[in-house]
Amino acid sequence: MFQVVRRFYRLLGALSAVALVSTFVFVILGVVARTAGWDIPGLDSYAGYAIAAALFLALPSTLQRGDHIRVTLVLDRLPSAGKSILEWWSLLAAFGLSAYVSWYAARLVWDSYVMHDISPAADATPLWIPQLAMALGCAGLSIAFGHALMARRRGESFIEVSDEASHVE
């Protein structure tokens, strides 16, 4: 089961990379269009949607790689029992909060779909389409925190802290 979840994280990471490249393409196309005097409506909006998609879709894989900001200043100074309690509390709180945000992100997508909500900008995009990336990223983050809780319970490490990430902390 955990292999399926890890593949899901990789899929969301790949979609995030596609969104990041799309942002670059939209920005370059906008620069070229302005220089050439062309009017391509909605490019700024599409670049914004792609940036948001890149950020949200990268959340689960970023957590798994240990690239989220973790404040270890307090953890490093606690005895092992206190450190364990704080880590459990942090994972449970993060799971609860991410599940809450995931639920409301999914509701936002559904409400936008049902109400036929469209962007007020020149692109007139149905808003449920870009909001879907946010909901998927939030759901992926919630699943990742649940995965981290299960790994912690088994005594395994979920977060793969790279050497680069440990220097930043």
C-alpha cells in the first residue's frame, strides 16, 4: 500500500514540475506577445494558476523529502521522551489541520463546479479547474501526514532529510 502512496506523491511532484514549466512558458509567451503587439488574453491568469498548482502539488513530496521548514531548535534541546511527545503532537496536529484544509478545498472545488463559477479576468476559466490542483495537493499532504504517523508508530522514519536540508535548519 505504501508503494502506491509513494507513487501518488511522485505523480503529484511530476504534475508540479509540469505546472512550473507551464508557468515559464506562459510568462515567456506573454513577453513575446507584448513585444510583438499581440493580445493573448488570460496569460497572466494562466501563469498564476500554474504557480499555485506547482506549489500545492509539490506539498506531499516536499514533506517526504524533508524540505518543509522544521524548527529543530527546541527539539534538539529536549530529552528523548519530550522530543517524542512533541513529534507525535506535531504530526497529529499537522494531520488534523491538513485534513481540515483538504476537506474545505474539495468543497470549494465542488461549489465552484456546481455554481459554474468563472474567473472574472479576461480568461473566463471555470474556477474549479485551477482549484482542483489545490485540492489534490492538500489531500496529498494530508495523506502524507497520515503516512508519517503510521511510519512513526512502526518506529520508521517517514521524512528523508537530505544533507542539504539539514544544513538549512
